[in-house]
Amino acid sequence: MAVGASAAQAAPAFSIEQLMSAPFPSAPVTSPQGGRVAWVYDERGSRNVWFAEPGANGAFSAHAITAYTGDAGVDMGEVSWSADGRHVVYSRGGSLEGGGPVNTLSLPSGAPPQQVWIASLDGAAPRAIGPGHSPVVSPRGDVVAYLLGDQIWTAPVAGGPPVQLIHDRGRSGSPVWSPDGGKLAFSSSRGDHGFIGVYDVAAKAISWMEPSVDRDVAPEWSPDGKSVAFIRIPAGRRSPFADSLTAQPWSIWTADAATGVAHQAWIAGEGQGSAFRSLETERTLLWTANGRLVFPWERSGWLQLYSVPVAGGAVTQLTNGDSELFTAELSEDRKRLVYSSNQGDIDHRHIWEVAPEGGAPRQLTHGPTIEDNPVVTSDGQIVALSGDWRQPIHMAALASGGRLVDLAPQARPTDFPAARLTEPKQVVFNSPDGLKIHGQLFMPPPGRAPRGPALLFFHGGPTRQMLLGWHPMDAYSYMYALNQYLASEGYIVLSVNYRGGTGYGLNFREAKNFGAAGSSEFQDIQGAITYLHGRADVDPKRIGIWGGSYGGLMTALGLSRASEDLAAGVDYAGVHDWSTLGIYTLPGTGEDGGKRAFNASPMASLDKWTSPVLVVQADDDRNVPFSQSVELVEGLRKHGVEVEQLVLPDEIHDLLRQASWIRFFHATDDFFQRHLRPGQDAAAAPAARR
């Protein structure tokens, strides 16, 4: 029997390990020819590149290109195809979060290097090209460009020593080859401003595209390779965790790639939509075959797609409704535009298609499913990430009638407990200020005690949205798995999509007095507690709370301000003191900004924190400083609060090893078992510790 478990509690119908056994796919990448698609599968911590190609009958067959084994904590991704569609390049090692080498196994020899690799579809062993990441193969097929130390390097595809192509005073990024391979566009971030540069391969020279004091990002080539479009974000400080409803309007520019002379093709108006918001993919500006630029804009208060002629002129709204876009992609010939949206089904995502020049959007998938990251293969087939509340996210092709066909069914574990999961139900409740909050309610199986414990879950980000099923981002898919497991043990679990998140419009995401400016998101914790108190099947003295990253902050906010309603919590990598994170996060300048930030933090209310907490963090976290956990634990000890710890040496924020996730999840399960007693009725359970 597990420590603290009740004899009355039935064994879970499945294990955490079973729920974590399905491989998780990265976003699909299409080949320029051959109709192929590639992705990275993470199977129990072992990451490999897969590809699928159509056969003579049109059906896809999928295979692994690489054969890496073991839960080694080695990140892998950034897949790119060669022009002939017969080779893929990818990065392996380090972290896609950035920050240099990662040594999750604490190897005495040190961290494995981050390297660019190339693999062939003919079965030859993968070959290391050189240290670096973010590789892109030239359309000429002879050279691959990539990043190393924030600089652009190149190496011959056939083999040979790498060379630094550009010595940039800034931090280079976003390398994009021109369609003919004769030029390479890139971004150069220089602190308070940034440029778009174009390197001419033959001339060995750089042209800067209309440089200014602003920040230029997202280079996109014209189909003929003579021009580059980019997004210009006006100079100025913008905190990522404070409301930014408006800003100096952003704009789209097009430049002559040879001379750098540019003109403004379009500018956002004042007010709503003036602050730039990108899609969830790196490519957020698209140049179509018929001379239009497609871009996301929040003019309506929702992130929608628009297009404008390259030469400038009237803007056309392509998508509409009280709904949001998440990803969008053009076909290889730049004539078809597919995207994912929650239109008409706000807590799911589906695939849509619309003509780049305008017209009625067409919904391609329907029902209680989740699809994201759609792409169009070179022969016109749509492929996307797909799943539902039972089936984890996998790679699927769109067949007739909106049916989705798994591209690699052989990768799915035979003992995955899909049939024993609970279907999360949409709930909507009000926060104290009247804001409507969406959540997903996981109910335990029949036979549970009439009044039992409940758990609140808060996602990270905060610009994320949990869905009514498996999530298309890896960490949130894993957290969905734990919520399913906790429900199977007898907890009612309420996953809360609090203000600051995506999916519900601009005003919801850029909430007033959010984060360091006033922690208005605490009201959503209060609203969730009130909702649970109103349920006859919840014991109000046995409500717990857990979350990761910004969800860890929400957990700490709840425990520091509402310990009388929250019996215990698990805080993974939370922010606990806004004032010590640096000026970029402060809601103002000087002493007043720091004081306001501290008052919005959990550390300001430690005298009200009485409930026990499990603090979990990786000590090589590159997103949230580990010092945030040190500061919290030190403060709680001084206030006599019961604190348990789980520190994961040499791991990073988005845990790389599956063993680390499972250790975190088992510790969370054990902690709540001991403090909330899910196998007992309210009358039999001991009073929660205060």
C-alpha cells in the first residue's frame, strides 16, 4: 500500500507510466517534393525523427529515420528537409529552450554537445554536421545554414568543415533561404532594436533592410526571391506579464533584397490590435503566390488572419468570429492556406482552410477532437496533429469526410488505457469581478465516496489554454495525463483556464492589473474555489491546488492568500517574488514599481500561508530562476509552514527526461494522498492541516 493510502481506496485502473507511454509528436514539416512529412516522436524520453510518404494507392506509410534509444535527456527537433525530399537535418542535444548545453544525467564527463545532424531516407546512419541548432538546407541542396553561439554558420551537406558565414554584432536568428538559394535572410537582435539582414552568397556581402530604431522580425521571401517582407515592432519596453492592450502600432514592410530599400505595406491602427501578437508557430508572416501578405491581427479583439497586397492597399479579413487562430501555414506552391482555430468550439481546436485572397473559410474537421499545426504536403494532402480526450496527440492525415487517419498506428502502445479515461466536461464559472472563466472538469469513476477531495489545476505560460482532451504541446499533454490519473484515484479535478491565457480573446489575455501589476488572476482562483464549494460531491476541507511555471505561481498565490480554503498544494517552478525577477517584469520604474510587484507576489502574503506545500523545480531551469524556489522555501520555514521539496539536479524547465516527469508526478500523487485522503468520505477523513 502506498504511504498514507486508505485501505478503502481501490487501486487505480492504470498507472502514470501507462498514461505517459504514448509517443508525443512535434509539429509536422513537409518536404518540397515527394509528398512526405517528417516529425520527431518522443517515446518515453527517447526522441527520433519519423517520416511518412504516400504509396501508390495514396495511403501513407511511416518509418523512423533515426534509432536513438534510452531516456537520455537529449532534446531533439528543428527538422528541415533538403530540396530533393530525400534528406532531413535536425538538431540534437542541448535544449530547444536555449541556454547552452544540458547535462540531465549529471555525466561526470559533462553535457553532451548540441549538434546539427543529417539523415537520409535510404537507411544510412545519421551524420553529425557540426555543433549548432536551427538548421535549414539551401534549395540548391549543397549547404546547410544553422546557428551557433547566436551566429550563422554553414557546412557542406556532403560533408566538410563548418565555417562561420556571418560575424554579426547582434544575435543572429531566423535564417531563411531565398527560393533559389542565392541569398539568406536573417534577423539580428541588438538589444533595444533589431534588423533584418540579407546575405548574398555570390557577393559575400550583407544588405540591411531599411534599418531603424525599431525591432524587425519574421523575414519572409517573395516567391521570386527578389524581395523580403518583415514585421516592424516599434521601440519601447513591453512586459510579457502585464496587460498590453495597446501599443505604438506595428507594421509590415517589404524590401528590395539587393539594396535594402523598403516601403511600408501596411500598418495597424491605433487602439485594439496595435500591439503585435504572433501565431504559435515561428513563421507568422506568409507571402502568397498571388502577391499578398497574410498575417495575424487582433483588430476585432480576437486573433484572426488578414491579407494585404504586397504593394499596399485595402486589407482583407480572412477569418472571423469570437474565436482565435493558433497556427497557419501555406502550401508549398503558396496557393492554399490552412490553419487551426477554436471557432464555434472554443475549448477544442479544428482545421480550417481559406483562400489567401478572401472568401468563406471552410471547416475541415469537426467533433469532440483536437487538431493543430496543419500543413499541406507537396502533393496536396493535409497532415496535422490530432487527438481527443481518449487518444493522445498523434500525426494524422485528413481523409474524405473530415476523417483523420493515424500515420503511424504501429507507434501506439498496445496497453494504453484509452478506454478507461474520463471525458472532461466544460464548465464556466464567474470570478468575483464577473469575468467568465472556462475550465475542464474531470470526474472520478463510479463508486467514489459521496463527498470527497477535489483538486484545482492551473496551466503555465500564462499564454496557454488547456483543452477538452490531450494537448498539442508536450508538457500540457503530460499534465493532462496526470489530471486523468488523479481523477481515477477519486479526486474531482478542475483544470482552470484563468485570465492571461489564450483562446478567449485579447481582453481576456491582456487582463487589467495582471501579474506583477496587481495579480488580478487571483480572482480566478477564488472563483474556482467558490465553484467547488457549490458542489455537493466536494468536501470543502479537502481541496488541493497544483500547477507548473505560471501555474506554480497560481498555486503559491492560492496558498498564500486562501489557505483557509486550500488544504495542500504542489508548486512546480513557480514565480514567487516579481520584484526580484528584474526590471523587465516590473509594472513601472523605480521604487514604486518594485513595491507594487512585490505586493502582487505570493511572498507578500506568507503570514497568511498555513497549508502544507510540495515545492518542485529543476535546478538548471532557464525560464524561472531557481532562486525563486530558494526564496520561497526560506520564507515558509521562517513562518513555520510545512514544506516538502523535490529538486531535480541538472534538469531544465520543460523536463527533458520522462523519468523526471514520472518522478514529479509520483511525488505529487503521494503528497496529495497523504494530505487529502482520496479514499475516504468527508466524515471519515481527518481534518485538513491548517
